[in-house]
Amino acid sequence: MTLVDYIKRQSFKPGKNQNCNLRRHLKTIHKISPKLHPAKSKWDSIPGGRVKNEKERQERIRKSKRLWARKYRLRRKAEVEEAASVLCMISDRV
């Protein structure tokens, strides 16, 4: 396997400065204004953006915990139902 093949097989994982490098490339090589490709921050991925105050932070934490609990309950319920169906199948064979 050649080096080129090896690099192509690797999954794409952008570096931590990838967006900065892209903006610099667009500005210098293509003469595109950086305003057309705005800088990103870690808060862009969070709906509602940056937490403004303590009350909003607590609301987000509660919402996240409720979502986790709902998913956990559904997962446990599915596991119990699956175990019950397996036991039912085993008892039918005997």
C-alpha cells in the first residue's frame, strides 16, 4: 500500500485550527472576505448559544437530565421486554 492510499483510507479529522486555516486560505488565495465565512466558536453547536445566567444554566441542566432519564427508562424497558420474550421462547421449547 502506498502512502497516498494510506492517507485516502484514513477518516477525515479536521485539526483544531482547521476553520482558521480555511478562512486564511480563502482570504489570501481566493480574495474572499472573511465576513462571508464567519469564524465559529464552541457555542455555535449549542442551541440558544452561550449560557447567559445561572437560571438559564440550571434550566439547561434539568432539561438534559430529563432527556437522559427518558432515554434510560426506554432503554431499560426495551431490555426487560427483550428478556421476557427470550424467556417466553425458551419456555415454549420445553
